[in-house]
Amino acid sequence: MEDNRHAALIGRLGGYTHLASVLGIQAETTKKWLRRGIPARHWHKVCALQPGLTPAWLERTKPNGAQAKRRRRR
């Protein structure tokens, strides 16, 4: 299993439930980030919560397959 730095970051920020509360989104959304990685559209908000964190670091450390195409809904 690969090292998932986004999941570790979420843990350092208080866990997915706390992060969802701080960002004003549903916990189920941030729970998915543990596996998929934090979506780029939220990077600026997450970086504001962690001093020294940059979007470039998030880009370099995103899990393989993160930001994949959305599945078509039928």
C-alpha cells in the first residue's frame, strides 16, 4: 500500500469530520478524500489551515488516481 500523505494531513488537521466542519461541507465528502486525495478546488482552503502547506506540495503528494475523471451518471 502506498503512503497516502493527503490522508495523513487530514488526520493532522483533526480528522475528516472536523475538517468537513471547518470547511462547511459534508463529512462524507471529506471521508472520500482519505482514499482519493484532497481535490484541487479545495487546496487553497486546506493550505490556509496548515502553516507552510502549499498547493505544490498537495499536487506532488496526491494519491495515484486522484483527480480522475468523474464517472458518468445515468
